[in-house]
Amino acid sequence: MFKLGKNEIKFLYNSNKSDDREAYAYVLTLHKHVINELDVSKNDMTPTQILELAGRLQVRVIDLFDKDSDYFKENIQGKDIDESDLLNLLIREKSALKTPILISEAGAEILYYPRDTIKMDMAFDKMSSKRK
């Protein structure tokens, strides 16, 4: 799912979140890249894809949850839940995934502010130089 070409970006976002829609608009302005978007509110992800995403971001599955979401606070926070159950919860409750996420051949990054995409060309160049 995340095998990308040199100038290709996979952009995961939730179109039900206004900040994600704003970030998507900024991503579309990255003229150096081919943008492949995935709206997680309309598309299902498999456990394998979520594990691959966690690996790309170098985080645990629990770190993929939006810790500010009501779902996380009510159903996960403070509970001892194993990773396979967390995968199933994340698949079932799409709004709990921390988005937007930008993935390129050079690396992956969770965007915390919609305008972070403005700096993405430089950020991905920087990630590329770290991997050499």
C-alpha cells in the first residue's frame, strides 16, 4: 500500500475533519510531487496496512490514535488493551486515527497543523538526506 515512487506522496486524511481538509488543500499545492490521497473516513484499512503505517512512522499502534478524540478518552485511555484489539478498534472507529499523515519514499510524518504541508518539500528533502 505504501510503496511509492520518488516524487509520489500518499496523503491519509479524514474528510470529516476540517483541519484535515485544509491540510489536503495545502498538499495539492506541492507541485514537485504526485499526490495520492486516501480518505480514511470513506476507505477501510486492513490490520496489515495499519501495522505498515505504524512501522513507517516508527510508532506503536496505540500512538496512531488521536489522543484528543472522545473515542480515545472514553474507550482506550487508561485501559490495558493488547495490540490486536487496538488494531480492530482503529479499523472500526476510523475517526480515532490521528490524521493527516503524509508518506513519501523518504519517510512519513503526522501533520499537526494544516499549514505544515507548506514546508513539506524541504522536510522530505531533509528526511532523504538523513537516510543516505
